[in-house]
Amino acid sequence: MSSEKHLLHATQPHHAPRRRVGLLGVVHETNTFEAGSTGYAAFAQPADREPLMQGDALWAMRGTRSVMGGMLEVLEQLPATEAPELLPLYRASAAPSAMVASAAWQRIRSEALQAVAQAGPLDGLLIEFHGAMVAEDALDCEGELLAALRASLGPQCVLVATLDFHANVSPAMVAHADVLVPYRTYPHIDMFETGQRAARRMRERLGAYGRGCHAWAQAPFLIPLAGQYTGDGAMGSFMQDCGAVAQRYGVDVAFCGGFVLADTPDTGPSLVVYAPEEEQDMADRALHSLMERLQSYRSALMPALWAPSEAVARLRPQERSILADVADNPGAGCAADNLAILCALHDAAIPRSLVATLNLPHWASLAHAAGVGCDIVVELPGRAQPATLQVLALSDGHYRCNGAMWLGREVRQGPTARLRWGAVELIVASQPVQALDPGALACTGVSADDYQVLSLKSSVHFRAAFGPWAQTILNVDAFRQAGDPAPERIYQRLRSGVAVLS
């Protein structure tokens, strides 16, 4: 967040040569606690986002509600005398998943650096990052890539990088980027606006006297994803505080909540405050004020979590309810195949209930082989008897998102089916895709209004599309048993002195 006044003073004269600005993107949110690894193919042809792009292919991002769409919208609308020459270079993005394989990371890193080198001299580079990418041989992929870019492009090239709200910001990221520009919302409904802000920061920095100064700190505690919802509550209040402090001190505030499912030395919340070059004291005071405020919200940032049976027992008849499956969310790199909430809804015979979307390709295959109206028989972990499911609808799993979070994005989750087991319905797909958009239901012929209870494999993003529908939202830990404490997550690389809220 920033004040209305420019942090730096533009000085580009009329006769200045046209600036050359590259566009680059390397995006992955890595869940280091998830088994397996993420290969290059996950970036080449992801299920829920654009495929890997090189060169002119990046122009396809024009007009999209994406980060790069926002960057392009600002820079291409500048007057001819001010507009830089834009060079589309490279963009690789994969869905959240397990640790990035070493070979995949080295290939992506090499391709990105090669694309930059082939572009020739650059005055600036706009970069789209996530900020929580981890590879088998690199705990800080963004920091490592920024360091290589700085070494290649030199100190005069302006590096402005966007970040996801869940970025784990490292010292290298702060040191090598001129400005970090994170999302301000969770659900992330401001991706386009973040791209716009990054482009404006680039424009300011290209014509500035100096590079400005900054103050930076990491918080001494972790915040679970469900506690980072910015729509209201403690995090909503803190984001308002960030805006107020930015206005009061005339600074730019970059706050990230951190991604707790990545075990790295830099995991957790962080704040960077940017100020004019002569205002280091101002940056320091703004940072201190906000870190004190964040600490004051500490206990309120831990949301209530229920075991599946506890959550189901709290459902009220005739009340539209969402059970947020926060511990098995594919949007955080989880497998999306846990059946605990499904079983709890079935055992309680909850009418008009739906579970979406389970990553169960075998079940989807059986359903497509059987056909609509037929039954399939499946094994359920921990249950002696198999379950008989009726096939209600079949789909190719391809839909175009129309919700605020992913507006216009194409999803291809493979063969998909809607099934019934007793009183509960379920949607199964062939790839793990977060159920955050109405299209996740519509691709099988239904909508939220057809149900009383939705169980969605999503932590917070679902709120953008489904939040207004719900009268009650319960956060559910599918791996927790009723009456037991939440399972403890063991960190091996986290810096010392950091508390895990529980």
C-alpha cells in the first residue's frame, strides 16, 4: 500500500531514448510437506492456468484479469513519448504442488535467464513471481533468480517483481529487487490491479533521481492460511492499518502473510516499507508501527478449526453452509483426495449436500466407463465395505471461470463426474483443481443454489464466488479427529524463534 504522492521524482527528459522493459514470469507455490515432486510438464501444460509461454506468446495475456494483463494495460496506454518498448520474454506457471524437481527448476531458470540475455540491454524488467517457490536444490528460487538477474543486468536495470499474498520473502528478494509489489487481498481478487501497481512503480523508478530506501522485517510467528482472509477479521483490520500507515508516512507498504506449507528459513509474514532515498527514518518508523500492530493481532489470526464430525454436527437445518476443507486444499498444493468430510456428511445423511472437487481420477474413469444412471463400486480407506455410487453427470472437466478470482481463466481438469452416495453428492476430477469458481459445479450441471451444504476443497479463495451465498462458513481440518488437537507440522528449516500458531 502506498500514499497518493510519488515516492520518487520522475526526471526523464523529452530527448531521452525510449526505455526497454522486459516481461518475465516464474510462478509456483510449493508445498514442501506434500509427497512427490513437480516436474517441467506441470509448467508446460498446467490444468488451471496458461501454458508455458515464450516471446510473443506472452501477448496473449493482454486483456486478461491477470498480473501481466494489468502490467500491459498500464504501459501500453502511456503516451508515445513516455511508453517504453516492451519485450515479452518468458512465463512459466504451474499449479501449487510438491517440491519442484531439480531438473525442472534448472531448466526453467536457464530458459528464463537465456530469454533475458537474448533481449539485449534492458532498462527495466517486470517480473511476475509467487514468492514461495522451492526446488529440491533451491530453498529460495525467487531470491536465487533475482540474484542471477541482477548480476546479468547490472545495478542500473530496474527490477520490479509482483508477489502473491502468501510469499515467503527472503533477504535476497529484498536486496536484489528494486520494489516488491504483493497482492493485497485473499482471496486474490486484485491480481490485475497488482500488475497495474507494478507497472506504475516501474514507470516511477525508470525516471527517478535515486533508488529510494527501504526497511524490512519478518514476523516471529506463522499465520495459517485460513487466518489470512482479508475480507474481515484480524487480517482485514491489519490491511486497513497498512493503508493508514502508508498514508500517514508517505511510504509504500508491501505486506505478505507467508505460506506455511513451505518449510524454508524465510517462511512466514513479512513487511517491506519503501520510502524516498532521504527518508530512511520514515521507513523505519512506519515498519516499527506496523510490526507492533501485527503482533497485537497475533491470537486473533488463528481461526477455529473443526474435525469433520464436529463440523457436520454444527450444521443447522435450512441454513446455507460451507465446510471449507482447509487441510486438503489443492490450491495450497495438497492432494485433494481426503474423504473424511465426505464420509461425515454421508454418515449423518445430510440432505442437499455436495463435496467438490475430489482429485480421484480412478473414480472419474469408472464413472465415464459406466455412464450416467449407472452405479460404480469403490473402496473407501478405513472402511470394511465398498461404497456404491450412482453416476449423475459426466463432463470433460473443461470450463471457463466467471467468478472474481479467476475471471476468464480456462480450467481443464480432465474427465469429471458428479456422483451420489446416499444423501450426499460429490464431484470427482482427474486433476487437483481448487473448487473456487462456480464453473467447478456448473461443468457437471449444477450450482450452489441446488444445495444446502457445500464442502469445498479450498481454504479461502472460495469466498470470492461462494461467500455471498453462504450463511455459515466452518473451517474443517479433514485430518483431525473429534476431540483431538490439530496435527502438528514439523519444520526442519524454519529460522529459530518462530512460533507456529495453533
